[in-house]
Amino acid sequence: MEAALPLIPLLPLLGSALILLLGRRLPPAAPGLIATATVAASAAVCLALFPLSAGEGIRARLFVWIAAEGFAAPFGLLFDPLSAPMALMVTAVSALIHLYATGYMREDPSRVRFFVLFNLFVFAMLLIVLADNLAILFVGWEGVGFCSYALIGFWYREPKNAAAGQKAFLVTRVGDVFLLIAMLWLASDLGTLGIREINGAAPALPPDTATAIGVLLLLGAAGKSAQLPLMTWLPDAMAGPTPVSALIHAATMVTAGAYLLCRLNPLLLQSPAAAAAVAAIGALTALYAALSALFQREIKRVLAYSTMSQVGYMLLGAGLGAVGAALFHLIVHAFFKALLFMAAGCVIHLFGGENDITRMGGLKKTKRALFWLFVAGVLCLAGAPLTGGFFSKDAILLAALSRGGWFFALLFGLGIATALLTAVYSFRLLYLVFLGERRASPDAHPHSVPRAMTVPLWPLAALGLFGGLMNLPGGGLLDGWLLPLAAPPEPASHAAEWALAAAAALMVLAGWALAQRRYRGAAPAPETGAARAFRSGLFADELYQRALVRPFKAFSRFCRRVVDGRVIDGGLEGGARLLASSGGWLSRLSNGSVSRYRLALGLGLLGMLGWMMVSVLWP
Amino acid sequence: MNLVAFWIFGGTALLALVLCVTRRNAVHAVLYLLGAFLAIAAILFGLGAPLPAAWQVLVYAGAILVLFLFVLMTLHPPPAMKPRRARELVLPALVAAGNLAGALALVLAGSGGREGLPGYVLPPAALGRALFADAWIGVEAVSFLLLFAAVGAFWLGRREDPPKERP
Amino acid sequence: MNVPLEHALLLATAVFGIGLSCALIRRELLFVLLGVEIMLCAAGLALVAGSAAWRQPDGQVFWMLLLAIAAAEVAVGLSLLLHLHRRRRTGDVDELRSLRGE
């Protein structure tokens, strides 16, 4: 049984290779089917192996990748209570999204490229999840980065899409550099990159080192998970096809940062300052993104900001040491966010490619099933009581509340405010898209929605709604499962739990009420200045443009004009001129006259003789 | 060799050489050079080298200079001798004077320990043995050099037939 | 009184200087060749003197090789002279200006 562990990542890789090699020779539907089948098989293997991951879990060492004096990085996989649920979630959600993609991409001429990259992405993501050491994790980390880049810019003929892909690549790369520094630091201080070994040896690290590494890990995670201050790429990443947004930029890849912080949580908790920074960044991002989501006009951008916000919750949980709560929220979020994205893809199809929610509305009348699916997603996102999102969000907020102290109380306040905003923007989305009058322009030509695009939504909706059963408050399954890795949450008083649940439910209701007052039926009001500010993400792009890009461009121009043009070119050209002129002068010496040559020969001979004489006379 | 005799022959040679290189007429110059070579042959003999002295007479004076004369006779018109401007002589004269001055300095600063060249005479048989027993590889190399020189001279000196005379 | 080595070298240097001056100054190719011959002769003189000073045959052996080289040099040199006269109708070194290969 254990020997099957490498199959989990290798099956999608095999699918990718198959499609790459044979994709063009097979019938048009084949690439999608191969991709879906391999990922589903991977999910099945994952499920079959799941019991083995209890306790210590199992490890598989395929081969030694890097072997050097005193340092080794084997190509190893680790299937333990943390990675197993994550891997199961990734493969299962990926399989459903692959199925969706077979419908979504069925007429795209570049299907083969799409599914090659899509399967490759799953492989890389599984490497991150199952990596036994940080070197392998980093391979997957870069792999998902590349696939994300290639898939955001999938329709690269639009310059906007290609630019979005480049932006995602470059911004996440900034985070990757910090992760790499942290890895090298760990390797040089602890002599190993093995995840278990690092977590075991973490208490031996000096406190300052632990803080520095923790902050570096936070920056690395912030790049991949689109947290402050590296969050600007995620909204633009919506330029990719919708399955890409669902899989990469909602369910799996953006949660990799949160997963990394959970994976290395014992290390992170060595430094209270770094852990607090993680929690603070998470809470701030959650609030910032929720505010921005409230004013977005494109359906996918709303969901992108909401993803950012929810991942902020996960970081909050990881920073609080509540690994169980963070992983719980991660998994449930993957279910309902994938559901919402794929439903949004159906909506966009039905409105004939229209992305702007102010020009939608009234879809409930024609597409009742889709409406209820979307409602399920919205309820989970808003954290309506008894849905999965409710329990997972509560677990994190409860962890913040039970820590005590003004700092964590502040974070809790941010979290609960975000919960209100989340409810408002979720219901805003629901009202503007499905209810009210149809505001689409009459010439919009709705595309049909194939069955493959609606089938995967049902299991996701069920998983999202009933995901709470995984980890009910007061000794949930997941917390128990994670016992070998993470301390269970401190038992809070039942009164606090109930109070928090009531407050959260109140927030949802308040948000619903606000959204209903503001958006039900009424045509959207013209945009105010503040709304425009929030819609642009508080001018983050503009800020980075001014603070970083323009000075950098100015510096580049300076380098091109002055350093390259004057110093380097000038130096080279000056040297060349000097050589040319001295060459001309020398070539006048060799004028072809035999007598001139004779004289030179004689003088040279005399010089040699003279030197000999001098060296004899004055040795 | 007696120092006085050495300088008598040496002075003769120098005088003859100066006269040689200053002649306008090439035939005269070759004849002065002949005198100088003979004086140098005497000096070689006095320095204990009878065989080189004989070869000096035979090859330098006998063969090489006669070759010069042959060539001079075959040239027509005979080479015109043009005077040189004094200004052009300054640099070569300076380097020659410097050369000589350096040599004089060497003589004056000489070791002093050596009273004079001892009476050393290398008989021709000994020279032959040294030449063909010890330095045979140099002899072989020089013989090849002579062969190449002969081929080169033959090729350079061949008469270029006009194409029309070819059958 | 025997001849000191320094005196022999002095004579050789003087002969060499005359030959070099001739080779450098004279315009006629014939005199250049004569100058070279004189220089070679001076070198031979120094070699024989060295042979006597160290009582070794090597100097004279080298003299013999030098003689052969001088013969070869003069053979090729005079052929070139003849060739030049046939081609260019001149024996003047200063008139040879096409060595630049253009």
C-alpha cells in the first residue's frame, strides 16, 4: 500500500506527459478526459491511502536529489495527518474542476496546452503538499508559479492577459526570494531541509534567528497567497480562464502560503513576534480585501478579493497556532470558493461573456438550479450558521478571542468586522447577479452551458454546506486527527463559544439585511469617489507604480543612458578609437619600404646587444 | 699570438673594412673586403684555429667574394651608386659609436685576471672529430640548410621564359 | 705577451660595427649583403677567440657551422639581387616600397 504513495503526484504528471505527447493525435475530447481521469485516479489513491497517514504518517523516499558534504535533500514524500487531508482536498477539488474544464474549454483550440498545464499544475501543487523537505516543496512552489503564469496568460493574444500573467509571476517571485532565503538560512543553521527535522530542531534556534526566519516565511507565503503587501497580482490574475481561477487562484495555489505556515507551524511559534506578524498580516489583509471586494464590479474580481480575504483568515489562524482551524478553513474554503468560481463561469457564459455585475440580474427566473447552487456558495462564504464556512471561520475567531490581550482582541475585532463585510459583499453579489431585473444589454448572446460544467457543482455545494461536520466545535474530527502534529485548541468556555456563534450569526444577518436594503431590486447607484478608491484596491497598483515601478524605470533609463551609453559604450568606443589611432600611427611605420624595415631591424638588434652589455657591466 | 701582431692584422682589417664600406665602386669594395678577410684569416690562425683560417681563405675569400664578383659582372647596367645625405648617417653612426664604446667599456672593466689567451691550438683532426662526432646533428641541420639555399637560389635565379617560346 | 680575450672581442665588435653600419646605411643591396658578410665574420672571430680562451673546440665547431650559414645566405641573397635586377632594373633598397602587401 505504501508503495502507492508516489502515484499521487505522479499520476497527474503522467497525464500531462500523455496529453503533451499524444494530445494532438487523439479526438478533441480526449485531452480533457485524460486529465480528469488521471487526477481522479490520484484522488482515489489518496483516499485509499488516507488511513495510513494517521499518527506518524508514512514517508516515501524515491531517490536522493541533492547529496553534499553534511547536507542531503532526498526526493521524499510525506503523508501525514496534515498533508493527507490537504492532498485529498487538492486532488478531489482538482478532479471536479478538471471535469468542469472539459466543458468550459471544449471549443477552445488550445485545449491541449491548457490540459497539459492544468495537469502539470496539479502535479506541482501535490509536490508542495506532500513534500518531505523544503527543497522539494520549493520545486513545487516554483512549478505552481510557472503554471499560474502560463495559465493566467493562457489567451496570450490579448496583451492585457499576458501582462497579468507577467505581473503574477513577478510579484510572487518577490515572495519566492524570501522563501528561498529562509530555506538557505535553515539549511545552514540546522543542516537539513527536512520538514519534520526542522520542526523538531526549531527550539534550538536562537530567538532572533527564529523571528527572522519566521518573517521571511511570512513574506514568502504572502507572495504566493496574495497577502499584504504582495497582493496586487491576484485580482489581475482573473484574466485567465475561469477553471484556472477556480483551481489555482481560489482553491489550491493561493492557499499554499497558508499551508506552508501550517506545515512549519512549530518553527513559526518559536518566535511570538513572527507569529503575531503572521496573524496581523492575515487579519489586515482580510479586512482590506473585504473592503475592496465590496466595491468591485466584475464578478470574478469580487471573488478574487474574497479569496484574498479568506486566505487572510487562514494566515490569522496559522499565526495563532490554530493549525486545525486554519486547515479546516482552508479545506472548506476550497470547496465553496471553487463552487462560486465555477458558478460564476456559468453565469458569465449565460450572459454571453459579460463580466460586469451591474449589467446582470434576474438570472434566478431562468436558471433556478444554478441560483440555488450559488446561494449555497454565498451562504458558506458569508458564514451563515451551520454551513461549513460558519464553523471554520468561527474556529479561527475563537482562537483569536481565547488568546487574550489587547493585540489579539484587536485582531479578533478585525476578523469580526471582516465577517460583516463578507456577508455584505456575498449577498450583494447574489442580489446583483440573480435577483432584480435583467440589466444585460439585449444584444448579449448567451452561450449554452454544457452538462460537464454544472455536474461538478453539486458535490462541491454539498461539501461546502456540510463541511462543518469535519470539525464540529468542541473536539472535532480534524482537530483530533491533527493531534500528533498540532496542539488542540485551548478549550474555551462554552459561554464564549455560544456568544461568538451568536455574534457571527448576527453579523451574517446584519450583512444580509444591509445588502438587501442596498441592492435588492434597485439599479446600482453611480459610483462615488470612495467606492472608486476601494474598487481599485485602495490604489495599491497606483501606489506600487509610483513607489517602485517608476523609480525603477527611471533608474533603468539612467543605467541605459548614462552607465551603458556613456560609461560602458563610451569606454569601449574610446578604447577602440585609441586603438584605431595608434594602429594608424603604427601602420604608417610599416610603410612597405625595405630600407625602413632594415633600419628597424638593425635598431632592434642593437637594442638587444646594448641590453646584454648593460647586464654584463652592471649585473 | 703576440699582441702587437694581433693589432697589426686587426688594424689592417679595420682599415680595409672602412675603405670597403665607403667605396662607390662595388668591385673596389669587394677587393678591399678580400684584404680584410685575409687579415682576419691570419688572426684566426694566431688564435689557434688553423683549419678555420684555411677555410676563411678558401670559402670567404675564395668562394663567396668571387661569387660577388660574378654577380657584379652579370649585372647590366652596373648598379648606379648614389651618394647619401650626411643627415641620414647620424643615427646609424651614433649607434655604431655606442656599440664600440660599450665594447671598450667591457675591455676596460675586464676581469683583469686573465693575462692573455693561452697558447691553444686545435689541430684540424681534433676539430673534425669534434665536428662530426659531437656536433653531428648541427652539421646535418646545416647541410639541409645548404640544400634549401641551393634550391632557393636555383629557383630565384632561373630565367623566366616568355610564354610564346613555349612549345 | 698573448692577446687578452677582451682585445679579441674589441676587434670583433669594431668589425661588427662597421658591417652593421654598412648594412644599415648603404642604399645598394650589394653593399647590404657585404655588410651582412662582415657581421658574420665578426661573429666568427668572437667564437674562435672564445674557443681559445676556454680551450674548448666548441667555438671553432660553431665557426664551421657559421661558415656554412654564411655561404647559404650569400647564395640566396645574391639570387635575390639578380632577380631584383631582372624584375625592377634596380639594386636600390630605398626604391623597394611595396613590402606592405596592398
